[in-house]
Amino acid sequence: MPEYSRSDIRHNLILNSVHEFSWGFGIAFHSTYALIPLFLAQLGAPAPVIASVAGVFSILLAGPQLISVGLGRNIRNYKLAVVGVHTLVWPPVFFMAFIFTFLIPTGPGAWMFYYACFILYGLAIGLIIPIWSGFLHRITNRSTRGSFIGISFAFNSLGGFLGGILVKLVFDSSTPFPKNFGIGFWILLGSVILGTLVFLGYRVNPADQSQKSRTMEEVWSEIRHVLKTHTNFRRYLMSRIFVTANFPALSLYAVYAQQKFHFALSEAGVFTVIQVFAFGLASYGAGVLGDRKGHKWSFSVSIAAYILAVLLSLKAATMIHVYAIFLFVGIGQGAFLPSSLNLVYDFAGVRDTRIYMALVDTFLAPFTVVSITIVGLLIDRFSYPIIFSGIGLSLCLGLVLILFWVRDPRHTDHPPDYSISA
């Protein structure tokens, strides 16, 4: 694929930053680490359901990804494909907004109305990810991809920062619960529609028309070949197993802090502002660090930040400590997204990045189920500090494996990891 000019890269970066800003602004009203656990708690959802929000969301993302890879195996018009698949998110968000603005369900089963929409939303995002990642790979140059993605995610955090301020204003207003969430979901819907339409303006090099069309059997054969022969990639997947313990922690921080300090629901807006501020700085820093030293190192920064968040939760004595937890959550998420995405690109090399992207989430999904199931069973029997201690130990083991067992596919001491047998 031919390289893009600096003008084309700048053009795509501006539009991608608008796209990420728009999504970041809307997602502030649907954060699975702060707002949604509190929302479910207010609706009367069981504790295991609340604790599993982030993990279930990850599983929903993983579920349809290999299907998306298969269906999109012979894409020629990448722009049309990425726009089309993003529209799948619109209906579930519309139903969230409509139900909690106009229908306003009540009673012990009210949370199920939201949860049904949440499942459809997560599955839609799962279908998006492989095609979106392939599209992003196609509109960037490899040499500057880390910075491109890091800057884009920084604008995502800026959108989230402003969205978090609006979250606080909405929840501090006289709008009753759960209609205030319904209003937030309308804002989310407008944001994702705008973020989708922006794709129409990207400059995309035409697909190689000489490229041979692949059958489904050829796609599955390539998937099996990757898992069988790409040793370093398998090590990366094995190391990531221990990092799945972080999903229950992300869902529990806000609920644990509210039980301990009894803060107002609008405080979730402050958490969002802190998180996305740290997210923006970390995503840009991770992109630059990854381009210079290798994305394994920026990924390691992410895990280290998650470990610090767990340690702070064990020592939280004031709201300052709670704010610091979300600061490190933001650093962890900000470093995680660009580094994990770029690691996939580096592992894939000249091969189909969508396959590698889908394999990561699909492989980790069963272990995420195990993680959230264990925490769900323990949440009513043991204290939060005991649960957080177990999560912290798992994250530490994952960090050690990433640092000392996985080879960075772009390490300066050896050629880029483009060989499938590496």
C-alpha cells in the first residue's frame, strides 16, 4: 500500500481527532468504569451484575469479532464499510434514550431494560472493531502510526473532559432519576452519529484491485496458522490473561467509593473529568513512547498504572484518594488503547490486522468470564480490599510476563516482527 503524503496524514488526523472527540464526548454519559455501575446500582441491579459491567462489555466486544472478520474479508470500499458498521450502534443507543426519557421503567426489574440495550450496544461495538482497526491501519503510515493514534485518543479525552463537565451539570440539575440518564443517552446518540459521518471525509488510498478474494475457509486457515506458529504473539495472549482481572476492578471502584464516602451521583462527572484528562496525556505519551522505544513498553505503563489504582483503593481514606484512583485509571486506559492497538499492527505486520485484532479479544473472552465470575461469587462473601488484593496480584503477574517473556515486535535489536513464525 503506498505511503500517504504529509498533507493527507494531516487531513486524516484532523478528521480522526474530530471523530474521537465526538465519541469521547458522548461516552462520558456511558462510562462502564464509573457512571454505568452507579446507574445499575440506582436501578437496583444485583451486586454481581454491577461488578461485571466492564468485563461483560469486553466479552460482548469479543463475541462477534471473528464473524466481522469473516464477513469483511474482501472489503474494497473501506470508507463505506466503516461508516456502515458504525451505524449498528445507533439503534441500541436510541432505545436507551427513549426508554429512560419517556417510558421510565420502575420496580426491581427496571435495570433489565437498560441491560438488554447494553448487550446490543456491546455486540455492535464488537462488529465495529475489526473493520475500524483495518480502516485505521489503512489511513496511516506505519512510521507515525503511534503518534497519529495517540493524538487522536488525546482528542477523545478532551471530548470526554468536556462531556464529564456536562455530566456533572446534568446530574446536579433538577432532572429526576432516571430521566437524567435518558438525556445523557440522547447526547451519546448525537455524538456517535456525528462521529460516524466524519468518516466520509477521510482520504483513503484505493484498495489493491489485484488482491485475491478470500473464502471463509482461507480466513479460518489463516487464523489457525497464526495461533499455531506465531510464538511471540501467543506469549502476548497468555500474558494478557492475567490483565483481564482488571475488568471487575474498573466496575467496582465507583461503587466501593460511594459505599465508603456516600458522595452524590453527580460526583461521577468529576471522576470522568479526572479520568479523561489523564487519558489524554497518557494516550499521547504512549503513542510517542511506542514509536520511539516499542509499544510493549507503553503497554507496560498501562498495567503499572492499573496496579497503582488498585493499591490506592486499598489505602483510600479520603475523596482525594478516590480522585487519584481515577487519575491512574485514566493513565492506564490512555496508555492501553494506543499501545494495544499498535502492538496488534506490529504483530500482524503485512498480514491481515483484523484477524489479529479479533483473535486478541476472542481469546481473552473466556478468561474475562472466569475473572468476573470469580469476583461475582466473592463480592458478597469477602470485603472489597481482599478482592482488590487478588486483582492486584494478577496484574503484577501479567506485568512481569509482558516485561520479561514477550518480545517487543518492533524492538530495535531485531527486525520488525513481520514473520509469522517469529
